[in-house]
Amino acid sequence: MSDNYKRAAAEAALELVRPGMRLGLGTGSTAAHFVELLGARVKAGLDVVGVPTSEATRGLAKHAGIALTTLEEEPELDLTVDGADEIDSELRLIKGGGAALLREKIVAFASKRMVVIADAGKKVEMLGAFPLPIEVIQFGLESTTRAVARVIAEAGCQGEIKLRMRPDGHALVTDSGHFILDAALGRIPGPEALANGLAAVPGVVEHGLFIGLASEAFVAGPSGVEHIARSSS
């Protein structure tokens, strides 16, 4: 049933797409529905170009027949549609479950508009139940991990920090060649403070707190698709 909700959210976001748009294409199971649906529109004659946020999404988009470009060729995008691992009422997000948080954030930042699509299970009162992904360079991993732990404690959070592993027992390496630390914090009472602290740690490339990037969201559940817009104030 959750998959049906994800598709319903993707269908709602698809209505925002107009001919000639330069689109950021997100990563993950919900974003995959959007890419598939967009591909059907493209085959029917819709003229758009996309920038994928991961190699996985690149493959899906090419298979769907969507024309692709890069941020070097199109440094400013009209719209990015992406999923989220958690979303709160202020449209603050946790992302990175698909290990694409760095590219996702770069693409979102380059876009005039970021729209989040999610099933209702991703909507939370407080961020943190989903482990926070933190992308780090491989050099100095133990030192960086300890610095991250100090920042987390200073932000009033606590929880285990684990290096993300692949099923074969080796450390997962992102498309950009980095490792990911997953911080199981349970709750993040001050996302902005934690985001600022993590950003100041040498060795941290990016973190999965997306704050002030999403302008609106489509969240689908048993009662239909809820549209949430961020206040302009």
C-alpha cells in the first residue's frame, strides 16, 4: 500500500512540470516513481531535460527515455522533485537513505523550486527517528567520527554513530567516493544548530539535514494527497 501512496505523491508533483523545464531528478523509491511517470510523458511528447542526483537515477532516467544534462551545462534548474526519509511540518527533511545526499543537496540548491514527494509514513513531528546520514571523506575517518560525536552531543542529541556498510561487509562508498556515517539519534530538537555544527567539521562533506530547501511537498496517505507549502515568512 505504501508503494501506491508513493506513486500518488509522484503523480501530484508531475502536474507541476511544464514543457522546456530543466528538472532535478531525485533518488530513492518515491523519486523512481516520478522518473517513470515523467518518462511516459516524455514519450508522449513532453520536452524537458533532467539532471540526475545519482548514478542509479541516471540509469532509470535513460531507460525511461528522458534527456539528461549536467549542472555544468545547465547550472540553474527550474524544479527538483525528490523524496525524503523524514519530513516535518516546517518542511525540514532528513535525506540520504539512498546514499545520494551530497548530489541531492547540490541539485536542490541549484533549483528555483524543490518539491518533496513522500508517503504519509515519512511525516514526523520531530526529525531524528530515521538515522541521520553524514557523508565524510575517507581520510581521517576515526578523527572525523569523534568530532561528529562531539557536535551531536553539543546539539543536545545522543545516539550511536555507525559507518554504513554494504551487504558484502565492506564500507559503502558514495558516487562521489565518500563514506557515510549514520547517526541514530532518535530525536533532533534543534535541526538548525546540529546542521551548522556538522557543517563546521573538517572531513564532513555534507549532512542529511535539508533545511530551507524544500518549498512544498506532496504527502500521500489513506485520506489522499496532502499539499504542504512552506511559509514565506
